[in-house]
Amino acid sequence: MKTNMGSTDRIIRIVLAIVFAALYFTGTVTGTFGIVLVVLGAVFLATSAIGFCPLYSIFGMNTCKK
């Protein structure tokens, strides 16, 4: 896997994952929508950790400045 995410993109995803987790664990968002947000947050964290987004490769996007 070739890195296709830049540092700004990774930071934004990490911040969103933290916000999604906070919304769920404080009880602000519950039910199915809350679970979807937690799963999306986990995906954001995973893609940020490895620096690769499968959807970016499908659509030919690249935010990495190499």
C-alpha cells in the first residue's frame, strides 16, 4: 500500500474520530446512529494510522505531498 494521505488529512480524521467518540460516550448521540459514528471514527483512526485510504485509491485521489 502506497501512502495517499497527507498530514492535514490525517489530523482532520483523528480530530473527527475523537469528536465522534465523545458524542457517543457522553450520550449525546445514541442508538444506531451512534454506533455508525463510532465505527466511522474507528475507520478514520485506522486509515490515519497507516496513511492509506482505500476510497482515495478507488477515486484516484492523493493528498500526500511526496
